[in-house]
Amino acid sequence: MIDSNYFAWRRLSRIMFKASVSCLSLFFLSHALADGSAVDKVYHPYVDALESEIEFRSLFQENSSGPNNFKQLHQLSFGRSFGQALFGEVYLVGERSRSGQFELEAFEFELKWQLSEQGEYSADWGILFEYEQEFNDDIQEFTTGILVEKEFGRFSGTANLLLIQEWGSAIKDEFETAVAMQARYRYSRAFEPGLELYAGQDSAGIGPVMMGAVSLGVRKALRWEAGVILGIGSDSPDNSFRFLLEYEF
């Protein structure tokens, strides 16, 4: 007898596939899409009151054939909640170029606002605000994102829809858009397999991810994520490997 979870997974997979096709079609036809790599992480719309966190995440990209054609992006952040619905975070961003040189690239300020209580509506909603300033160039970026998540039993589907404004003397002033989507199965707190989709101007990709959390005591946990995003289209990196480690306390 086929488990009912199988049918739920099939249903969520079909929804994810249809949404992916629609989003990719929209983004490849548009001229206002996010620069650089679209692969980062998928944000969930939830805020845990009284929580603080230290987060480190890395992105490794293989752009084309050849062992030296490689890019690394590393981000270190500290964040904390403000009341029941707001979570603020400060980032330092560093990059290792394909020539092997590492340097600090930018700093970021981020604010997440949980708009609805979990389960209050058919889907849970949040909004993301992010400001980024590069150290070495006059490039600034402001992002506004809609965060939405819906549960199907032990399955969850999450979407981030982002509107980005870039300006500065070292870049063309413009508005852009980006999308990130995730479908995951909550097998256990320590292990949740899933599938992610990212789309932007210079890259798009889809691939498997794994995530989970390990409790370290009262209100303390170590959360991890790892994924392999396969490039879609000739302009996308062949493979993007993303890792995230987060200490919540």
C-alpha cells in the first residue's frame, strides 16, 4: 500500500514544478533581473521572539570547465529579534576571486517582518528589507522581498519574491527582480530534504538541498543547510554549492 505521504509529495512536486516553470518564464522574458548569482538562501517568514543568532554561510561556484574557474562568497552575520514580529541582522560579506585573492566586499543590514501568525491564513506571510553597501566601489543596493510559506502535512513550500534597486557611480542605476523557492519534507528536526529554485539575470538553477537542526539546550540550537544547485542556461554557473551554519540562542 502506498503511503499517503507519497501522494502529498507528488502534489507538492507538481506545484513546485508548475511554479518553477512560470517563474523561469517570467524572469527570462524580463529585462529587469538581478545581477550576479541568484543562489543565496531561501528566507522563511517566521520570527522567534527573544532569539539571537550567529550565522555563517558560503557559496562555491563552478562557472565552466577548468579547475581554476571557481568563485567563493562568504557571509558572517549577527542577528536578534525585536519583539514578536521583527528580526534584524548585520552581515559582513567577503569574496575569493577566481585568481585566489580574498577581500571584504560589502556590509549589509537586514530586517525581516513577520506579517501573519503561523496558521492564521492559508499561507504564512512576511516581508524582507535589506540594504547593502560595497567597501571598494560606490555601489549600493536596497531589496524588498515578499516571503510566503504554505504547509501540506509534513511538506512545506516557500517562495521569496524580491524587488531590488541598485545605484551608485560604479553601476548603472536600475530596478531588478529575483526569485527563490523551496519545497521540503520535514522528516525530522535533524534532517529535512528538499528542492530549491533560484532565478536572476545572470544565473538560474535548481537542485537538491538538505537541512536540519540539533538542540544544544534550552533555546539553543545549531542549524545547518547544504545544497547543490545545477545551472540552467549557458550564462549560469554549472554548479553552485551552498552551505549554512547557524547558532541560535
